[in-house]
Amino acid sequence: MSHAIEKNKTSLAKKVLKFSAILIVSLLLLLILIALYGYRLGDVYSDLSKDTPSHSKVGEQVASRHASNAILERGAYLSKIADCMACHTTRGGAAFAGGRVMESEFGQFITPNITPDKQTGIGNWTAEDFWNALHNGRGKQGQLLYPAFPFVNYTHISRADADAIFAYLQSQPAVVQQNLEHRLAFPYNQRVGLALWRALYFKPGELAYQPAQSQEWNRGAYLVRGLAHCSACHSSRNQFGANKGSDDFSGGEMAGIRWYAPSLVAKHELNLSTWSATDLSQLLQHGVNRQSIVNGPMAEVVKASLQYLTDQDAAAMANYLRSLPTQEKTEPDFLDRAIARPSVSKEQMLQMMEAGEAIYRAQCIDCHGKNGEGQAGIYPALKGNPSLQMESLSNPIRIILAGGFSPVTKGNPRPYSMPPFAPFLTDTEVALVLTYIRNAWGNQASAVGAAEVNPYRTASLD
């Protein structure tokens, strides 16, 4: 009888092993099929927009390098709104020659040369090659591009606009500058994984026109979700660096550079639905309005890109952004409560507020006012300022330590700036004055600790 039991156990073990092997092989086959789908994902250049006669004319002109002045002017405008130069130009380097290091949690991405140099740039590319990069996230040889290049947004760019941008780039001076390899940790340096990423997170295609919305709204959606690629920064990302798509404006920390891109839909953050169209358009074009001033990466975006928006396009973006459904703040769950900042007693808070107020009166009151009222269009109000009451401390700490520098724009050619206080204030003093600002004049937010300040002293200033 014991022999029969042992025989049954052996038979069962073999069945389990066989089943496990089949399961593993099936999962591997499934992964291969998903990866194959992701690798082949994309549209064909020649199959799109055949009903628009101007496209074939543009393509011919681009291919022959004799684009009309009108196409070049449009391409120059579109390349600014797409912010091509900002990423593809090193500080003090030749325009569009690449080499800028983009920090991330996966390592360093280094932007390529997109000047018309035939050896090191895109001088040998065709308009189709360029469109394929924007629309399908593929290089000239068909290699999959890393989504640090925002093709998830650029896939919405129309073929005519892609051709115009390409024509403009081909008209720029050719610069000989070798492209450098990305410096990424394993396994992110293996491009084969991009096929799976694309299958899970990439959906190529132009935006469908929404007939229920106005033409201005549709134009705004095209700019915000496509050309201006707002969701590339203003969204939270998962462990694979993916957000929920080009319409994800949930806000998130910008990994590698320690700035926070606020949510464009959260009521408890910017609450854009309550802004006037004029205020929002002014902030996009000038970097300042009567209540807000941009700083950090957004200041660079305004300076290099958004200040060149036409009034019509700025109004279209404002219209679209103001129409986005507002998200209410959800109640914190168990995990939120577990990682929340430790609370302080009323006595401790009173002491912190008194100490913080003393620092504020010594360092801040001349510009921001006794009651945090600021000066409209010059020094932002601190009273009721949502940027100071957010859960993330990244932006206010960075501005206190490194200073706040608004962009120079046509509408604001001589902006006022804030000096850096890192040389003068200790971590404890920064925490105290920020705690005071976050809780004075009706503001309400958590207290700040010195340990939360210190990491920002070594944050990259680029």
C-alpha cells in the first residue's frame, strides 16, 4: 500500500512539474506576443491624411529641401511650441546639436543632434523618417525610442505640422557633434524592453476632432496634449516611467531634478477652472499674471516655448485647460497616513510659528508684505497661495534655497526675481519660515522639518 502511495506522489509531482512547465512556456509566449505587438505598433506615413492635398505638396517640398517661406515660418513656430530647442541644446551649445543630459530615476538620457548634418545629425532623414519618430516613436533605422522623448504626446501631431517642423530643422545650420549613448542602469539600457512598454502604455494616433466642442477647444486639446506635451511633466508616473496618457494631468514629482509639476485638474492645487481665461493666457505667454509667477522648469518652458504662442493659441490652451474636469482631494487611506509627515502638538506648532514669523519679518516682509499680500504682477501673494500649501514641498524649498527667477519674455522683459537664501538660512530656519508661510493668514498645511530641507541643497540647478 505504501508503494502505491509513493507511486501516486511521484505521478502527482510529474503532473505538477508538467503543468508548471506548460504555464511558464505559455507565459513566455504571451510576453513574446505582447512584445511583438508593441514592436509593430504604429501607423504608416503614406496611409494617413490622403484627403488633404496640401500634405503631398509639403512632403515634396521638404524632400527636395526647397520648402516655401510660409512652411519654414510655420515650422519655426511649431518647433518653438513643441520646445525642441530646449531639450536638444546644451547650455551654451549650438542650437539643436543635442548633448543635453536629462536626469531620471533610470539614469541619464542624452538628447541627440537634430541639425541637418549628414553624419551626426538628421541630414539623411526623410520627412517620413521624422514623422515616424514623432508619431510612432521609432528612429531612422526602425529602432524603438525611449519615451523620455515624448512621442506619447507627439503622436498627436498632424502630418502637415510634422513636415513643417522637419522642413524648418533642415533649414538650420548643420553642426557636427557626435551623439552620446544614454547612461542607464540595467535593465533599462536594454531596448528590447521598450516593446513591452509600448504594448502597455502607447497608443499612436492623431486626436479625433470632438464635434460637441468648439473649434477653439479642439485646437487647445491639440496643443496641450500634443505639441506642448503638458502631460510629459504634469502627471504622476509608475515604476516603469509611464503615465496614463496624454490627457493625464494629475501632477507629479519630476524625478532626477527635484521639482514638482502641479496637477492641472486638482481643486486643492492650481484649481485652473476658477482662473479667468485672461489670467491663464498671460501666465502661459508672459510667465506672470496678477496672481502667479512661474519658476523652475516651467520658467524655462515659458521662455523657450510658450511666450511665442499666438494670442489665439494661448486662448485655445486656456480654454481647454479651464474645461478639464476638476478632481476633489480624496480622504487619505491607510498607506497615506502611514507615510504622512509626523504631526506636531499645538504647543510645538505655536513655537514654530513664532520663530518662523521672526525670520519672515527679517527676510521676506519687504517684498511679500506684512500679511503675505505681495504685489500684483511683481511679487506673488503668499496668502491663499495653493503652491505653498500642497503636500509636495519641492518647489517652495527649492525657491527659498536657490532663488526664484522668472523668465524674460516679450510681455515681461524685466522680471523681478527672488535671491537665494541657501547661504544665509540653515535647514532649521528654512523649515521654520516655510511652516509659518504655510499656516499664516488663513493658509493651512503641515509643518516642515529640517530633515526635509537638507536634500534640496544638493539638487541640480540645471
